[in-house]
Amino acid sequence: MAANLLSALRVLLIPFVLYGLSRDGQTLSATTLGLILVMGASDIVDGYVARRWGQPSAVGQILDPVADKIVLASVGLGLVCWRGFPLWLVLLLLLRDLVILAVGLSLWYRRGLVIPANRLGKYTTVCMGLAVLAYVFPIPAAVGQALAYTAALLILASSAGYWKLLRPTYAHPTQ
């Protein structure tokens, strides 16, 4: 339960982070920085809390990655407007995530299956988060661009990984 609240907190903080980013210009206020740190910490801590307190749940397996997707897409789109974040990268992420979400909901509804987050998907989320942070903090543009291209490659690789994982499920509908 506590882990799910931490995931929900991340989503609830989005409007405040976006407001701060829109008002801060090219500098970052202590308040916006603090909110970003709380969002990041809640993402790290929620899984630990679920395992430590023996509270892993199907809801948590869905809520945590969905919260990650909502945070990255929302902040990414805000950064497209205010900091020159690559729109193509946000669109690529949204396309992948919408497909994963649609397939995941279909499997959950039809078969009660929850698609587990795979390691490559987690690396993609971390790299995308770092790419976002590169456009939040005053980091050299080349670093931000390198992280953006790396995130794009990981998005494509993780998409292929999900397809490889799910293909047998769709090839054999009775399993």
C-alpha cells in the first residue's frame, strides 16, 4: 500500500514540477529541484518498500511503470516547450508506451496477466530520466544529445524485447 502511494505521489507532483520548470527559465529554483528529487526518490524507494514490507501487488506492478511513463512523458513535453528537449524522442517514447499499455491492458483484461517490467525497459526509463535531467540542469548540450540518442536506441531495443516476450502469448492464445 505504501509503495503504491509513493507511485501516486510522483504523478501528483507533475503539475508542480511543470509549473516550476515553466517559471524558472534556464535556472532551476530550489523548490523545483526539491520536487524533482522527491519524484526521483519516490521512484527508487517504492519498489524497495514493496519488497521490504512484503507488499508487492499486481496493482503496484502496473502503477509504478505507468507512473514512470506519465512522469517522463509529461516532463518531457514540458521540456520540449521550455528547454528544447527533442520532440521526436517524446513521441517515440509515447508510441512505445501506448502500445505497451494497450497490450498490457488487453492481456490483463482477457487473461489476468500482468506484463512484468523487464531489465531493458528499466534501463530505458533510467536513461530517459537522465536525458530529461540533462535538459533540466545546466549540462553541456552534447551530453544531453548523447543521452537522447541512447534513450532512443534503448526505446527501440526494449520495444523489440517486449515483442519477443509477448509474441508467443499472441501466437498461442490459449496459453
